[in-house]
Amino acid sequence: MINTKNITKKFGKLTALDNVSVTFSKGECIALLGPNGCGKTTLIKTLLGMVVPDSGSIYFNNELIAGKWMYRSRIGYMPQIGRYPENMTIANVIDMMKDIRKESNEKPDEELVNAFGLKNLMQKKMRTLSGGTTQKVSAALAFMFHPDVLILDEPTAGLDPLLSEKLKQKIIREKENGKLILITSHILSELDNLVTEVFYMQEGKLLFHKKLSALKEETGEIKLSKAIAKIMTAQELV
Amino acid sequence: MKKILKYVIVDIAQNKIVLIYTLLLLVISLTVFNLEDNAAKGMLSLLNIVLIIVPLICIIFSTIYIYNSSEFIELLVSQPVKRRTIWLSIFSGLASSLSLAFFIGAGIPVLLFEFSATGITMIVTGILLSIIFVAIALLASVKTRDKAKGIGVAILLWLYFSIIFDGLVLFILFQFSDYPVEKFMIGVSALNPIDLARVLIILKMDVSVMLGYTGAVFQDFFGNQWGIIISGIILTAWAAFPLMLSLRRFNRKDL
């Protein structure tokens, strides 16, 4: 569903993405892993067209995305740090997004708005919100317009355990609906029963791309966190 | 386009600065017309104030507004909206609200006290200047990521166009006073929209004493009619060119 071919992006001297070629296919739930600053967020932002790669090409449903914008109506994006116009209330932001994104007669999916209790906070201005509440708004917006692809950048960071469990259940339901889900997270234990594939990046390069089952088999571990730890230590030895 | 423009305009309207700017212009123009017994004299005083204030407010307000909208821009860029639409909506929102402020604040008093071709030229030029300095602000802010630096650049640009440029022109004139530099000076005056606006209005007013050096050469070279048409075209280019450059830059910008 999404392909990238040899994308490279440099920020000054730093190479954030180094010749990355990946294929994300429909119905998978993919974990993008790697140490801090390895280029995960940059990769996500290039998929969304927020960052323009220096070279290489990106395809969405076999169509080149450079300069295109309509394809983004099929993506729900939850940023790592959501930034919203400070003077708007939650209701303003949600109404604006509905105004911009409503295309069909499909009813917006407000399940998360209700589950997160955002209804009581609707009149609060964005600048007064805590980090966690901002995350709730980001999550609710990402799922609202029935996207085929969900891109979640550190979705559970800042959410309390109860809410992050609700979010996880929602992700699982969407996965079962056959959507492509891309997640980056540092909390590997959370990803265990979610993901089907693992992408591991380091210093802007794609280190490996494996099915979760294959990864577990190779390392002989049941837990994702242990499997990754094993691979990382093996890398260091080399 | 319409949808995004609506949000930009509502946002600018909620910000009281444009309203205060309108009132400020209104107070200035009413005072000026009431102080002078002759409306033509009032026009001249108003012209000099407008040529300083309009560019200053337009460039500073627009620059700060764009930096403050960074969240709005970031939010929209990840949505199914063309970048071009986002940028042009911000431009149109700023340009239309500041032009409207100028029209209400200075345009209506001018129409009341001096309803003539000169008055109308002044209003049109003031609106053009507003649009030009919004476009320049867009270019300055898209090129610099740092807010303090961007606002600094905007202030320097205003200083350059309002004060430094005239100094440079005088300097060149004195240095080369023995040579025939008239035609060269025409070219030079096109490099500054404020200068050009002044020439345009004064050509219309027909007060040759006020023309200044570039103005005198302009009138001599083109005659009134052509001078006005050509300076109008150049002023339009001054708005279109920075806008196009900033749009190109914004289309490739990383957010």
C-alpha cells in the first residue's frame, strides 16, 4: 500500500534517512522501532509529505505522492507532539477538521472522543490542555475519518494506563478491519499482541524488516522486547 | 481554499490588532484633514504618514502572524489540503484584512474630504502597498525558521525601504552628480515600492515641488500617463514576485 524507494533526507550534516526502501502492505500492523533520533519520525513525516526527501520516491497505492495531497484523506496521523492553534477550543479544532475532511456522508467516528471523556472538555482552549489531554485530542482526530492507514507516532506516551489500554483495543479493532497501521513506540511490551511486522532502524538506515513470528522464532524469545534486545546485543558484538 | 481562508480571517478578526490599526489610521486621517484648511495640503501630510505606517504595520503584523500560525500550518499540512491552498489562504486573509483596514481607516476619510482622481490613486496605492508588504513578510518568514530572526529581518527590510534606500539614492546622486544618471535613477526607483508609490501619487497630485529627484525624472521621461501606468505595473510585480517566491519555498519546506 505504501512503498518508498531509496529515500534520503539530510538535515545539514545529519543524515536522517539514508537510502530507505520499505514496503508497508494492507492489513498489517507494523512497529517502527529504533533508538532515539534514528529517523522514525522523519520517515513518517516523509510519508505524509510534511518533510520533502532529498532523493527517492514514495508511492501510495502505486501512485507517486510528490506534490499530491488527496491521498492524505486516507491517512489518519497522530503526531508525537500534537501542536494545535492555541486560541482554538477542542470543539473548534474538531469542527475544523470535520469541515476540512468530510467528504462522503460517512459519519465521523467519535468513539474515542467519547471513550476519552473529551465531551466535557470541549470548551477548553488548546493552550490550557495538559500533554496527555492533547494526546487524547490527537488520537481522537486520527481515528475520526475512517482512514485506511493509521500512522501513530508514540501513541501511548503521556496517556494513563487505562486510556492507553482503550487506545490499544481501538487499534486492534481497526487492525481487524483490515487497515494498515504504523506504530512507533518505545514501550515494546505494549506492542506484543498488536504488531505483525517489525521494522528496525538505526542511524537513518533500515536494519531489518521481519514478521514478528519470524523474529521470535529466530531469537527463540516469546516477548518482543527480549527478541529486540537479543538482536541489539548481537549487533554490538559484530 | 474558501474553507481555510474562513479560518484565517476569523483568527485575524479575533486578534484585535487589525482593529486598532484601523482606528489609528482613522484618527490620523481625520486629524490631518481637520488641521489643514486645504484638503490638498491634508492629502500631502497624510501621504507622508501613510507611506511610513502602512508598510511598517503590514510587514511586522504579517510576519508575527505567520510565526504564530505555525501550529495551524503544521496541523493542516498533514491533512488532505494542498500546501498551495494553505499558503495562499494565509496570504489572502492577511492581505484582505489589512487592505480593508486601510480602506476604512484612510480610504473613507480621503473619499469624504478629497473625492478626486488623486484621492482614489492614493487609496489604490495604499492598498497595493499593504499587499506588497504582506507578500514581503511571507517571503521573510518562510526563509527563516527562527522567530526572533524573522521579525528582525522584517524590521530591517522596513528600515531599508523607508529610510536607508533614500539615503543610498542621495549618496549615489551626489557621487555621480557630474554624470547623466537620470535614466539610471528611474531604474533605481523601481527597486523600492515605497518610493514608487510616492512618485505615483505625487505625479497625480501634480505638485512638482514635492516630486523629488526621481519623481522629476520620472515625469520628464514618461509624462504623467505613462509614468502612472508603468509604476502601477511595477508595484503589482512587487506584490506578485515575493508571493511566488515564498510559495515555491513553502511547497518544499520541511515542517
